[in-house]
Amino acid sequence: MNNKAIVDDWRIKPRLPLLWFIDFLLKQRPIADAIFEDVKRRETLRNILLSIYANKKSVDETLVEIIREPANDEGALDAFVSIVTGPPGPNPVQLMPSISIPVLVL
């Protein structure tokens, strides 16, 4: 869920200081809260989804609400900060050699 897993990628490496700065800002509770409040707004979520979904018609009010609803749960801000600033986990490219069965990638 964050770009730290691909820090060896030449496109990410120059942006590492920016990613670290964003991590620092998100660890400041008032700043994280303000950013999260903006991210979970319907219009912001719709714009994010439109930038991700190839089929723009899939981004309807139902989808926006399905994604937005859990953002109001207790602990949602902490989960958001943890996902964005936390360790990225294993790099999928590095894991590929250990896969010994056929895999369909879509």
C-alpha cells in the first residue's frame, strides 16, 4: 500500500525524501487527521477512484460509499497512517522466484 517496497526502482529513488517527509507529517496527529478528513470526503474519494479505475463508469455513488463507510469507524485514522507509513512488506518481484506453481496475473 505504499511505495517503499520498490525503493530500488529508479522512478521511486529520487522521491524517497518526499516519501519520508510525508511519513513524518502523517505521524503528527493533527496533520494526519486533517489529511484523512480530506481523503474520506466523497468528492476526494471519487477523484482518487477515477484516477485508479480504468472503467470510469464503475465509479458510482455505491462504490464511493462502500469505500467511505469504514473510514468513519473507530481506529480508521490509525489504520490509514499505519498503511501509508508502515513497512511495505516483501517486494512482489523478489518473491517471484520462490513461487513454484503456475500463477495467472491479470
